[in-house]
Amino acid sequence: MREELVQQLQQLRQQVEELEERLAESFLQTVELLGVLLTTVERFYEGSHSRFVSQKAAEVARRLGCGQKEVWETQTAGLLHDIGKLGYPEVLLQKFPPEMTAEEWQLYRYHPEIGWHILRRHRGLQGVAEIVLQHHERLDGSGFPGHLQGHHIRLGARIIAVVDTFHNALYKRRRDRRFLHAAPPEPVEVFHQRYLAALRHLEEKAGILYDAEVVRVFVELLEEERRQLGVRVQQSVPVNQLQPGMVVAESYYTSYGLLVIAQGECITAEMVPSLVRFAELGELPRKLRVWV
């Protein structure tokens, strides 16, 4: 009788573990799907805005000593921080805030709350939803929607605020450059000037608008990556041989104009299966140019 009970308990434990694994896989697929939907609001960026913010925010969180859960929430919030813009008109999406009309600015200001309303409906995304809600808050209370100050703003939101601001300044296209693959390349010296201007803005506003420690760690991360690229070699690598840590040397689009992976994006283990599928469908070359 005891042996039979032990066997039943083992079977039950195995069933629970299998169920937990299926639920975790389903949850990750939901997050991935939401991330794919966000590509519809990223067509005015040179590269994937959400993936850049997600990856860099997660790395900053790790370097700041955050725990695994907080890093994951920051990474996921970085991926989904603009989900509240789904359905926004193109005329608004392509503008920088100073270019918006009063009506457009009011609609723009509401996107963190829309994102919060969408994400909080999932029990597993409550923390992510709070970070998304706060990602436009600023230390001095000048942000929105809640005019929160200092450490009343979650650390994940303070991290995303810095990374998001940098990427917008550097990679959001001006309205005469809607499609990267159809536009003339920007001179290196112009890009470098905008890069330095974006860093200067963050450093000047550190401790005022942005968390000073977050700015310090993020700038260190960017400079490390720039130095590493200087000693890397560019190669054409078969898609099925891509390795985490390789950096994409040019942007790749599908035949219908959807950005698959952006120049400068760091390949992760999770990306490789999707890239392989795109290549099998003929929507990517069999080899990609990467820095190794």
C-alpha cells in the first residue's frame, strides 16, 4: 500500500512538473507574440527599438546587482514598453515630441497607461505592467503619467528611461528616411556626432531627469561594446551556426519590409531558431554578416 502511494505521488509530481513546463512555454510564447506585434510601431526606427531597449536594460540591471526576477521584469518591460502605441496613427509615430500638435502630445502621453491596462490583465505580468506604466517618469517629477519622483519610480523604469531616450535620439529616423534599406547611409561623422550628443544629454541630466548610477553603468556598457567591436572581425556565418554574443553587421528585412534583425544587435540563443526559420522560408540569406 505504501509503495503504491509513493508511486502515485511520483506520478502526480511528474504531471505537475510537465504542466508547469507547458505553462512556462506558453507564457514565453505570449511575451514573444506581443513583441512581434510591436514591430508595427517600429517602422520609423533604424533597427529594432524594443529589442535594443530590452537587451541593454537587462544588462544594466544585471550590472546593478538586480536579482533574476527584477532582471527578467526589466527585460520584458523593455521589450513591451511601447505596447500602448499599438493602433496609434503613423503621423504621430513618426514624430518627435517637440514636433507634435497639442492633440497628438496628449495622445502620446497616454501610451504608458494604455500599456499598463493591457499587461496588468495577465497575472504573470503585474510587475512588468508597473514598469511600463512608469517608463516616462523622471527623477524631478517632470515625467508622466504620475509625476513620480526619485525612488518612487521603480528601478526597471529608471533603467528603461535612460536606454529608451538614448535609442530614440540616435536611431529614430527623420521623416525623410522612412526605410533604412532605401535610404542613403548616414555619414559616419554625423552618426558619431549624434552619438556623442545623446551621451552628453544623459550625463548632463543625470541626477536631474535620470538615475545617475543607471546613466554611469549604461555609458560604460556602450563604451565597452564600442571597444570590443574595434577588435572583432566581420564574417559571413551560416544562420544555423550563429552563436550568442555575435553582433549583426547589417540590418536584414523580409521581402515585405519587416525588420528581422538590426545592425548592431547582439544575437541571443533565443533568436537563433527564429532566424533559421526565416532563412528556411527564403526571407533571410543563408549566411548573415556578423562581427565575431
